[in-house]
Amino acid sequence: VFFIYHFVDTSFNLTGKIPHELAQLKQLETLNLSRNKLDGPIPPKLSQLRYLKILLLYDNALGDTLPSSLGQFSRLKDINLSYNNFV
């Protein structure tokens, strides 16, 4: 068994939707997918990441409304969703 605590990809090359499967990384503390070409909504399943402290999704093409599940991140200390297309 192993745990992933930090997932960072600011390669400018990720496209498509944020995979809801990331919610399976239960011990994740940092999710940084900024500066890519991701689109669509933030998957509500990400609220299952109970240990998430840092969520950086800025400078993508994410859109739709912000999910109310973002309020469930009790340990979140840093969030940046700027430069997207949220309504």
C-alpha cells in the first residue's frame, strides 16, 4: 500500500476534464493542476479528499458554477481558481 500526498502537473499539456478518479487518492493534501488546458466543471467527487490543504486550479478553461461541495474541505488553507470561466 502506498499513498500519494501531493499531485502537481503544471505542464501546460493537460486537456479535457478533471478526472473524478482523483477522489480515490484519499490521503491527497495538495492538488495543483494549474496552467493547463482543463475544461468543464470541478468534479463534486473531489470533496471526498478530506485531507486536502491546497487546491490550485488557476489558469485553465474550467467553467460552469462552482460546486457547493467545495465548502466541505475543512482542512483547505489555500485555493486558487482564478483565470477560468466560472459563472
